[in-house]
Amino acid sequence: MERMIIFCMLFFCSSTAPTAAPHKIAKYKQLLKTIHRLEPIVKDKDVELLHTPENPVDECLFTAVTCFQKGTLKLQPENSQVNSTFTQTIKALKRFNYSGKQCESSCESYEKKTPREFLKSFAKLIQKLCKN
């Protein structure tokens, strides 16, 4: 009887433990797809340049994600035909949550770049989060 209980406990623990990480990775991969969907439809000329975190250290990932989320609010659609797709995509990016500690640097300390470069850097950050 004891062996059966131990076996059941081991089976339960082994089946529930690995499910947390794949869920997070799936969430990040969906976010990457969203960013890639946004890249071709974002207005890239005659727009405000955006503060773009590049290669943030692990301690500043939360701050970088926050900067990207603030920056996405300043993005504009390339034309009126893509407006509904653009709006849905921006909403998906705003809903993304990442928990971590705030670091010393602010969004304004990062170099300003075009919206497409901004999105490429955002995608790199999400890929980094997938590996962490």
C-alpha cells in the first residue's frame, strides 16, 4: 500500500512540475508572433522615435519590458486599411505581464530608434525571456 501511495505521489509531482515552464514559453512565443505580425503594418516614416532597450541585463528585464509596453502605445498604423488588425495587436501587447524588479535605469536612458527597429528589439527581448 505504501509503495502505491509513493508511486502515485511521484507520478503526480512529475506530471505537474513541468507544466509551468511550457505555459510561459508558449505565452512568449505567442507574443513573438504578435510582434512579427505588427512589424509590417506599423508606420515607420515621419513618426516619433521610440526609446529602445537593447540587450538589457537580467536585473533590468522588467524595466525593459515596461519601456516596450509604453512605446507600443505610441505606435501608429501604416494606413487605414490595417487599422483594425493594428488595434487588436496593440491590445495583445498591452496585456502582456512580466514580473521582476525595477532597476535604476529609466526608459529615457535608452537610445531612440524607429518603430520597426523598436519592434525588432522587443522581439529579441522576448526571445531572451524564452531562454531564461
